[in-house]
Amino acid sequence: MKSLLLFITIIIAHPNLVTAQKYFTKNGTISFFSKTPLENISADNNQVVSVLDTQTGEFNFSLLIQNFHFKKALMEEHFNENYMESDKLPKATFKGNITEPAKVDFTRDGNYNITVTGDLTIHGITRKISTPGTIIVKGGIVSANSKFMVKPGDYNISIPSLVRDNIAETIEVSVSCSYQNKM
């Protein structure tokens, strides 16, 4: 009985112990889309690892570049070998935070508009970014979505002049993750 009373006292005195949770996924999706008059190019990566800390608002993402898949095998080969050099620079990461995590109630169903700010590393180059997104809480399941633009040139990704008109100067990146409670 004393241990039960002590446990209840600790929970009441430290409510963050109950609500502090980490959510995890290893099959999040990041897609990109390049639109030009000559050609549209898209690719998906469904093996994105992400952790979300609901107490601090910290977001972390990590993916292997070679896990992007294209409709055409030759595009995938050129992407990995010529542009992204995925044998030398195999990963892309994002480490950041929700700018106002207290505005998201992870215990109540709803759609929460957020802004995430942090460090995006692609092709060995790290740049600060800030992007809007949405956290969806439904039936205890947490999902996150975002779209933002990336310029390959900002990450020292060179596009050969022969195909420069086929690839947009700015690429749309879409993120979609459904998290499991990791605790």
C-alpha cells in the first residue's frame, strides 16, 4: 500500500513523467518532385527513420539516399551515382524542433499547425531551415506532414549541363510520418 501511495504522489507531483513520450517510425515517407517543361521527376523513400519527443518538440529524421525509388531504373542509377554520390555520402538527416511545442496537445485529437526549425544535412552540407507542417493526433496515433522546397545547388549537388533543363532549380520535398509510441 505504501508503494502505491508513493507512486501516486510521484505522478501527481511530476505530471511530465506521464506525458513525456517519444514516438518513433522506421517507415516514414519522404518524396521529392521536380517539375520542368521538359520532364517531371519524382521519387519516394519509404524507409525514413524518425523520432519525435512530445515533451521537448524535438524532431529527428534519417534516411539512406539509395532508398529513393524512381519510376525509371536509369534515373535511379544516375541519381545515386552522378548527383547524390550515395556511395560516398549515403545519408540525409534533419535535426530540429517544433518552435512552439506547447501548442500541440498530444493527448487530444486534432490537427495542429506547427513550424519546425533545424539543421538539414544533404550531400554532406548542413543548412538551417524552417518549414511549416501539421501534426495530426487521432485516437492516440500521431502523424506529421510537411512540404518544403530545396535547391540542389545549396547542397553542392551539381547537375550536368546536358540534363540541367530536365531538373528543376528548386525541388519540392514532402514528408509524411505515422508514429508509434516508443516510451
